[in-house]
Amino acid sequence: MNIYDISKQAGVSIATVSRVLNGSDKVSPSTREKVLQVIEQNSYTPNAFARSLGLNSMHTVGILCADSSDVYLASAIYYLERELRQNSYASMLCCTGYHLEEKKKYLQLLLSRNVDALFFAGSNFVEDTEKNNAYLFEAAGKVPVFILNGYLAGDRIYSVLCDDRLAVNEMTESLFRRGSHAPVYLYRSLSYSGRKKIAGFREACIKNGITDADKRIFASPVSVHETAAFLDALEKEGLSFDACVTSDDELAVGAVKFALSHGRRIPDEFQVTGYNNSLISTCSTPEITTVDNRVEFMCTTAVSLLMQALDGKNIPARTVFSGDIIQRETTNVF
Amino acid sequence: MNIYDISKQAGVSIATVSRVLNGSDKVSPSTREKVLQVIEQNSYTPNAFARSLGLNSMHTVGILCADSSDVYLASAIYYLERELRQNSYASMLCCTGYHLEEKKKYLQLLLSRNVDALFFAGSNFVEDTEKNNAYLFEAAGKVPVFILNGYLAGDRIYSVLCDDRLAVNEMTESLFRRGSHAPVYLYRSLSYSGRKKIAGFREACIKNGITDADKRIFASPVSVHETAAFLDALEKEGLSFDACVTSDDELAVGAVKFALSHGRRIPDEFQVTGYNNSLISTCSTPEITTVDNRVEFMCTTAVSLLMQALDGKNIPARTVFSGDIIQRETTNVF
DNA sequence: ATGAAAGCGCTAACAA
DNA sequence: TTGTTAGCGCTTTCAT
């Protein structure tokens, strides 16, 4: 059943059917009624591919993320998809993992579907050399590219991000004010935001007279138990620390487990801070003080920017907003 | 740049270019080489819409779920997308929420993109009346439909699910063996699997001499704190209970928080069990005994079934496998 | 092995 | 207001 069948049954031309389908106002009410009836009777739906071919768009965007089962990325995807859908765009999801080659490959999968725009959720997409970012520039050559939680300057590349450096800096500063003398910092990756966070921690340390700041910054293994074991090893090696600032809530859970298993009272004897304000920060007991980096806001902003861009409007290449410290039970009350 | 441009530059017909593009073996090596070179030079990529129009498929499937930020559904999406991608299918994601009308509406969004198949992740899609499932039958009229964690009999509807009734039954039985005399059951929804789980709990209770089983089954509010408060209220109302079986790990976290805040020692004085074996079951301290319902296996199986179906093979309408109890710290060692 | 040409089902410019 | 028709860019059948 195609537009010709409908036009025949309704006794009109395909142009008229097309007009009805697309809500044109240049159709008489009676004709419209008749056509609509035939469409209904046959439960006809226009062929998306033919339509796309004419319009050169399927009203679909691609969302790339390293791992959609990561709590933080999962929420980003949720908000992106919701906003896009509300603007009647469909979302193609693609989980790329963390390796450059895979990212490139799966980007092609999306590009080969002729999506109207691309969202890269998570700062892990911004590599540290121009050459390794070539794939992003290439993508931006075809469609507008939005980077969430990362920044890259380039034509048709739009970044929406939280000021992670500032947030971690403030969090660390607050830890000093709350009595910490020897914090350590745990991170998972050296992505764009990963590096910013580290900078924020380091600055706060230096400002507060910690001379060996760089020796207090560690890449941690990711699973909760491994993180706890990692801190355990650190302590056994002779490093003394009374607080643990982390780059995400999962690492913070590991730090809490470390403290609990060592009989270190939280927050009196040991303070912990997370990042992302994800569900797991409240699943821990004690609940974790964390940074809300406003994923929802980030996503709605990004989609709204896209809609404006598609509307031909000029949009900012970079949108940054500040995070928010959520005080819970793993840090002292000031 | 289209297939005509390439054909001109290469001095061949579009048919030949098309053959090269699709890896036909009826092209001489020299011609192939020449065409490939021109394609490379112009970094030409064929238009997906035109291609789809001819083939009537874009090699894309739709994934529907209520809420992709739910840890359990997020992992299901992750595995589905991964498997599909490995079979070079792209995934369109659509989060429908829990209301029937929205489900129907967003299903249309996907169907209007002419996807090749549909995955419904989560048993909340199977409603309890034939009429309310009409949308699923309708969808199955257009493309093969896969239901994960739910069951519905119908043409071209394929269900892949864990035996939730059995798993909860065994979990509850084990609780009795581990010294519980008065368990309660907390659930979030009465979806297909929700009802099965309840049945499993009830059966175990009856078998173990609990006469008021139905009065020990409750719909709980969802957030961790609300769940804890709910149990608190239950206790204040005079209900006595020494164990809490739940329909998912989040509820279990709430139950743990309840026990912790009431000074009830886990697991000696109070036992808790979750469901899904999600990340949050290990983020809690003590860590939660839970059921692994094998999401990954479920998803890889479902995708593999789809591939076979697209291959013209006959596949089973219903695939059920058993869950696995993961013993952790919230239940006594037998 | 290669090419010509007929679709695929729609949109939109142009005519009437 | 309605109809005619030329694309959109590809795949594929049928000749050669």
C-alpha cells in the first residue's frame, strides 16, 4: 500500500494525498476528509525511506557514548532522547567503548545512516591530540556535532559542559575547611573533564599548603572492591590521608568501603566526596557528598541548541555552567 | 556527490559502481580498483535513504524501554545495542515511560522510521488485558517483535525471559531455611514479571506455613528513602517482620537503610534480598544478596533469535531460562 | 563483465 | 484547490 493506492481509492492525485499527509492548508476540507478516511481504512503509513530521500533527512540524530550502562551516561542518554523525542526527532544510540578505533568505526555506522546531527555524550570523546580528534572534525564536516561534558574548538562543533575544574576545586577547598589536612584524589580516566577535575584538586591543594599534591593523585581501578583495595595498598605503602576526593560516585563508594572496613569513622576520621550526584551516591550508607553537574540541564540545553541551529540560528560554540555541591553524610558539617 | 558523479569520473556505469559498493564479484579487478580509487578520492559515501528505499530496510531496529536511566534497563539496552551493532544493525532508542498512551505514541515514532524489528525491554510492556496489548499485536503485524522479560502469545511476537517466579520462590525458600519466620515482600509494579515474582513469594510463604501471605506483600514507593520510610511505617502499624524480599535492588537498598537506621543487625536480625544483580547491589554496605536474571544472556539470545528470524529460520516464540541466586552479605549463610 | 533503464514511494515546483 | 511530473540516489533485472 503506497501513496498511489491511496490516491486511487480516494479519487485524487498523489500530490493531494501528500498534502494531506503533510498537513498542508491548501486542501479543501471535504477532500481532506475523504483522503484521511481512506488512509485510516487501510491503516496506511507513508514509507519513511522515500520520504527521507526527498527531504534528505529522517529527522533522526545519533547519540554516541562509551557505555550506556554507566549510570551517569545512562541518565544523559535518557534526557537527550526525551528532549529529542519531544522535538519529534528519533535517536540512534551507539556505544563505542573507550578505544579510539572503535569510536571511529561506530561513528561511521551512524554517519552511514545519514543522521541529522551527532551528540557525543561524555568527555572521553575529546582526545588529547589534534590528530586523534580528526574523526570529530570529519563528522562535523557532515552534520552539526555536540559534545557533552567535553570541549573542542572547531567548525560546527558545539560544546556544552559543566565547569568541572571549578567544582572539584571548591569541593576540595571545602574539605580543607572541614578539617582535612591530607586528601588524596582518585580518578578513572584522563578525559577532557578528567584532566580538568585533577587541575581543580591540585590547585586547591597547593593553595592550602600541600606540597606533594601530585603524589596524591591516582588513577584507580574501577570496580568498587578494587578501589577499596587500591586505597588499602596506598595506606600500606605508608601514604597517610584523611580524605578522598573522587572523579565519580562509584570510586567514592569504593572509598567508603575502604573506610568502613578499616574502622575509620566517616566523616570524623575520614571524608569522602563523589561526583555526578548519581543514584549510587544515595545507595551507599553513609550517603555520599557529591557534585551535581546538572546532566539534565546539560542535555536539555544541548538539544535546544540543536533545534535552534537547525532553525538556521547562530548558536554559541561553548556553553559552560557551574556545578553544585550536594552535602550528604561523608563530609563534616562546616 | 552521488553515484552518477562517481560513475562518470571512473568512466563506468552506475550499475558497476553499485556492484563495487555492494561487493559483487561480477566486476573485473581492474574496474573495481579504478572505481574504488575514485570513491576514495572523493570520500564518497552512498546515500542511506536512497539505498534504504531500494532495499526497503535501513538495517535498523527499534528498542523501547520505559526508562533508560533505570540501572537494569540501561544494562539491557547496552547489551542489545552491542549485539545488534555487531550484526551491523543500528539501534533506535525510545523511552516510553510507564503509561500506555505514551507507549503507543512512541511506538509510532519508531514504526514511522520503518525499523526492521522491535525490542521491548522490560515486562512493563505487557499489559493485563487483550485490548491493552493491541498495540503490540499491531506492531507485530509490521515487524517481528521481541519482548524481554515479559511474555505475550501472538504471531511474530517472541518472548525471552527469566523464570522470575521460580527465582523469587527459591530465594524466599532459602530465606526460610536461613531462619526467617516472617518475611515481607516489596514490589514496584504489577508488570508481567512483577506478578510472577509475587506468585513466587506467595507460594513459598504458603508452603512454609505463613497464613497471612497476602498481607505481607506491598507496593512500595520507589526512592530509597521512601522505601525505608515505608517499612518504618509498616513496623509502626504493628506488622512484625524479620526479612524483606524485594522485586529489585533499589528497593533492597531502601530495606537495608531501614534496618541500619533501626539498629537491626544484618543479616542476624534482619535479612534482605534484591533482584537484578545490578551495580547498586554491591554499592550498598552490607552488600545485597540478589538474583542474577542474566540480562546479558537474555539480550544476546534475543538478538541472535532476531538474526535467525531475518534469515528466514523458524524461531521459538518463548525462551525461558532460570535465574541465579547471588549470595552476599544481607542473608545468613546456610 | 558491463550498461541501460525501470523501479522504490515520496516531495515540491509548476501548470491548470 | 488540484493535478502532472520531474527529481531524490540507489538496486536490480535484462540485454549485450
